[in-house]
Amino acid sequence: MFKTRITELFGIQYPLIQGGMRYVSRAELVAAVANAGGLGFLSAHSFPSPAALHEEIEKTRGLTSKPFGVNLTILPKLSVRPEDSARVILDAGITCVETAGGNPAHFIAAFKEAGIKVLHKCTAVRFALKAQQLGADAVSLTGFEAAGHPGEDHVPNMVLIPAAVDQLRIPVVANGGFADGRGLVAALALGAEGIAMGTRFLMVQESPMPEAIKARYLAATERDTTLICRSIGDTTRVLRNALTEQILEMEKVGAGHDEIMALASGLRWVRATERGDPDDGAYAAGVGVGLIHDIPSCAELVQAIMSQARVVIDERLTRFSE
């Protein structure tokens, strides 16, 4: 019933993807997603060295025999160069990669030569078309609703996904604002062949996010995210808290890039996460956080999503065709 080009491409049971999330996308979560029938990606730039990434890959293999991948974020000034992480991916025999961030041309070429399937994560149709030209097997389109970096075009998925599907030959994964079976059915109706979820998979039992921070996400409504760093061309959707309100005030008075990033940087929120402090980090959160009301296991979440999707199709949508 839910067999799509995405499930066939990656050899998974359900068209559900857990994208790479810094700090969160570790072996326990990725393996749990895989064992539940979805596809999880380790986050390469969560690890302090190539050796640490290799160790996490092997740890994941010890927890699942099902497909999983690695997210390679292509950005300057990472603690480990993307080229070094790519070498680990190639040497470890990983079968699928999620690329994101900067120009993926060199990396896609190397991965394709090694027979690795590439899902490129991007924020606009023009970038998706370029990824297709470079040889990507599929794209994950990030709409305005998404956590983290939704791009600078600010186009929601209701328009972005069908616009991309109309122009692409390769399959599209819808990314941003998805948290349940209703969202999966809606994405399929728009022409996507799967959904990617970050915030929803952050809020499962296998996620390493501290309980105090999970509790803050759980209390949030759809109105409790905000966009920071728009003034410096690096728009990021985050959970509202004391720090993000401070950042917004700084932007209003014209603070500079370095001053803003001292508060908004990934390094700061990772350190706050390690302390379990929900107010001292700019934590990525999609608007779909307002649809999250529990912290199930991965297996329970995936089954709930698929069961709800079946009910929507078999009962609600069928009524309209009678």
C-alpha cells in the first residue's frame, strides 16, 4: 500500500526518513528507525573525528541489519572536514548518503562511482534540479515549515513539493512540518514519495536529547517556533526560549554576524544540550512540534503513523469518492 520509489530505492518498508540531526542522529536512534521500517541517517558532523564516525557506523551495524545511511553536511569550518567524513563513508561500505549544505558535486560523483545511493537535501526547486543533473538519486525538499535552515525563499511545502515534482524525474521526499499519518498522506497527494521528519524523531525514547529539553518541545504549540538569523541571511527555525528572544532583539537593533552567531551557533546549543539546559541554546524545531503530544518508542511512532495513514486513506478519503 505504501510502496513508492523511495521505499524501492533504499530497500525500506515504509516511506519514512529520519534525516541527519546534529547531536541527535546517533546509533541508537538510527538503528531504531531502521528496525521500525524507516530509513535513518547518522550525522557525520556530530562526531569529533573520522575514527569516531567509523566507530558509530559499526555500532549502528551492531544494532540493526537493515539499511541506514550517513548525513554528510558540506560546510566550511566544521570540526571534521567533509572530505574526511566522505572517506569514512566510502571505506565503511555505506550504501546510502544524505548530502546537505554546500555544493555536493564532488561528493555525489565519488559516491555514485562507489555505487552509493544519494539523497540530496535542499530548499528550492532550482537546487533540486541541479542535484538531479549531478546524479542524485532523490531529493529531500525542505519547506518553510522545517526545523533548522528552511532556505531563504520561504516557500511552504503545499507549493514547494508539487512545483518540484512537476519538474523532476527523480523522486521527491517532503521535509518540514510532518509528524503523523495525515502528513504522510498529504505529502503523497502532493506528489512526494516519502516524508522526512526531524523534530518528530527527536521526540522518541531512543533520541539522546535530554529529558528536560524534550519536555520543553512537548509543551510547545505550533506557535512556539521562530525564525532567527534572517538579518544575516542564515534563516533558522528554532524553538522559542529565553535565548532566541534575546537573539531576535539583537537583530532588531542591527547586531552584526559575529555577535549574533555567538548566541545562535551550533556549538552553543550542543553545549547547552549536554548540560540539559532548555533556555541556553537555539534548538531547531519545526512547526510540526505543535502536533507532538507524546514520546513513544520509534517502533510505536512508525506504526502509529502508518496506521493513521491507512485510516485516512481507507475511511476519510474514500467517503469523498462515494
